[in-house]
Amino acid sequence: MKTVLKLSLLLLILNNAVVAQNYKTSDGHIWFVSEAPRQKIEAHNKKVSCELDIKKGEFTFTVDMKSFEFADAVMQEEFNSKYVESDMHPKALFKGIIRNPQDVNFNSDGIYNVEIEGTLTIHGTSKVIKQSGTLTVKDGKILGKSDFHIMLNDYGISIPSPVINNINNNIEIFVGVVLSKS
């Protein structure tokens, strides 16, 4: 009986240690900016899910495309119907790894520069990307930040010639998430 109790206690401790390796959020923030000669377009999405396994250095972002909010409702409708076709491609996904996990001490508060590599899927098209970012460990939470550029045509999103001066093919994307232990 003592052996069973000790084994059960050990399994409980090990299970909690494994669970404590994961951090996540469902209210991360991603926004993008398109600066074209005639127009600047900006949209924000504050319903981004992210999960990070600090032991493996693996993470996943899931973005509901219809959750992007624009200042102009017509622009938001066109984004979803004409460009990203949210009904056919409702989610964007990034699955990646931290390439330099040895440079991050998840048990010590600090700001750590990270190199990230993974697959970004938008509009049904996947591309490998490599970017840099920062992870700030503070008070048991992890703040992740990055910004990078994508080309719309790399993801099968075309800009019709009548609006070529209103939408830039080169889009800057900003990421900000606060992750808590799950």
C-alpha cells in the first residue's frame, strides 16, 4: 500500500512538472500594416491563441482571420471576402521552434533575444520563415514580441490593379503575446 501511495505521489509530481512546461494565451495581439502610396491600412486581432512548450522550444500561433478589426467596416468586409477569403481559409497558423533555446532562461526574469523558425500558413499556402524576436520572462509569465514582413503574393493573395496604389504587397506584421503557465 505504501508503494502504491509513493508511486501515485511521484506520478502526480511528475505530471505537474510536465504541465508546468507549457505556457499559453487565447488573447494574444497580432496586427498588420500596409503602407501604400495612397493609403495606410492597419488591422488588429486581439483573439490570437498561442502555446509554447518551453522544454522543447516549440510553439504554435492560431489566428482567426475574421477577428481582425479595421477602422473601416467596408475594408474589413473586403479583407475577409476578396483577399484572405476567410470562409475558405478561416485560420492562419504558425508552427515553429526557438532555434537558440539555450540563450533563454525561463526560470530567471530577463529579456532574451530569440531566433525563430517555422511554417506560416495563410490563405491555404505555407511558407517557411525565419525571424528574430524577444522573450521577456517576468513574474512567472512570458511576453513574446516580434515583427516581420510577408509578401501577399507569396501566399496567393493578389491585389487587383484598380487598387494597386492602395494596398502594398509587402505587409508588416507585429506580434505581442503574454503567456501564462497552463
